Amino acid sequence: MSDINERVGLNIRRFREDKGLSQEKLAERAGLHRTYIGQIERGEKNIGIRNLEKIANALQACAKDLLSRRNFHFLLFPWFFAPGGVLCCLVRCADRRDISEGLGFPPNSAKMAG
């Protein structure tokens, strides 16, 4: 399949995982079938504008972000340095898993910054 299909699929998967949603839950919120979401995420299907909008709305994202070549996320990493004290590190990254593992944090230890 084309590069744009793979890019859009990867972006949808990243947004979905950042929201903690399963493919089934995303499909339900978007009014689409779960297998269709999986095919889109794997870059196997061309996605229409209407369905892109449905998925973007279900993810509380903008359709343009799902089309973007590079999506960056801002993450908060809690660093405990004293009893009752917390230092947070704000990190801009393309993939939460990459930066978490690179800094020695367990997967999913970062929280999306709001």
C-alpha cells in the first residue's frame, strides 16, 4: 500500500494508544467496524475523508494531525527526588514508547501533558 496509507495508519494507532483505546473501542466511538480500523492502522485500506473525520472525532484529534508526516507528543515524566516532592520533566517526542525506554522508564510511565 502507499506511504500515505501507512503514515495515516501509524498516526491513528499512536493517537489511539495514547488515549488507551482498543481498536474495538475506537471503532465503536467512530461508528465503524473493528476490522476496518485494523486494516487502516496496517495501511491496507484507503480511508475516505468522512471516515477520517469520524476517527479524528472519536480520538478527539484534528484530521490534519492524522495526516501529518510527524506527530510529536508532549509527555510528563514524574521524577521523585525527595519525600513528598516531585520533579516533572516535559519531553517532546514522536513516540512515547521510544522516549520512555530511552530514559529507563517502564513503558506507559509517561502521561500526556495537557
